[in-house]
Amino acid sequence: MSKAKPDNRSHKTSPDLDTPTDLASAAVDKLSAALNALLADAFALYLKTKNFHWHVSGRHFRDYHLMLDEQSVAIFATTDQLAERVRKIGGTTLRSIGQVSKLQTIHDNDEEYVPPREMLRELMGDNKHMAAAMRKAHKLADDHEDSGTAGLLETFIDETERRTWFLFEASRQEGSNAA
Ligand SMILES: [Fe+2]
């Protein structure tokens, strides 16, 4: 009979949720924390993108309304994968909106009215911020030879940069290079 696994895990995962992994306990802690922060930001950005989808107005209404909906769907699709990645490596993930609000680094925008171009510029900055955070998490995954997390983030970084690009182009003043 094999001996019970030594309890060398520093994170507070219940034994029932401690998915077997060859990753070191410290790596699981760090990677889970990075992924959970990305997950909180994904939920915050998802809701902000929907907020702007619901409240956008003006002559580009249809274009912006549709683009923001597409982007919200893509952002929401990342949430399950981020959370399940944490569980695959033996960490635990978010359980509530309360946890999202504690961990999010994307700022909410509860303004009554936001001009359409400002909406796009704000989301552009948020997506840029998310890509940078994903790159940091990717580096952490590389450092711990966690290619599963690195591979997932590579796709998400590309998708986030696509959103940044679309928001940049759609928000450019016509006839100007102004960013
Ligand atoms: Fe809608």
C-alpha cells in the first residue's frame, strides 16, 4: 500500500479538492493566484463590456453595440477555462461576485452616461491591461514549466490583442492618427 502523500502543500485546498499534480505546491499557489486574478478581471471586463453594449448610444450605435456583444461573448468564454485550469492543477478558484470585487484590477464604470468613443477607449485600455497581466502570468507558467497554462494564455493574449486592435480602430477619429 502506498504511503499517504505528505502534506507539503502550503495553500489551503481541502484534501477533497486537491487534484493530483506533479507541480510543486508553491507553484500551484502562485499560478492559482495569478489565474484567479485574471478570472476576476475577466468577469469585471465582461460586465463592463456588456454595460457599454447596453448603454452605448449615437450614430455608430449598431456597429458598437454588435462589436461589444461579440467581445463580451469572447471574454465570458475565457472564464470557465481560467477557472478549470486552476482546478486542473489542484488550486481552488472563485466562488462569488464578492471575491471578484476583491481581486479585480479592472475598474468598474458606473457612470450614468459615457460618450461612445470614451467607452471604446476605456475598454481598449482595459484589454491592454489584461494582455499585460496575462503576459506576466504566462512568464510565471513558463518559469514553473506549466505549459498547459502557458498554452491557454497564448490564445487568450492573442484574443485580447484582437479586441484592443478593434477598439483602437473603431475609436480613432476619422482622418486622424490620434490614438
Ligand atoms: Fe444584447
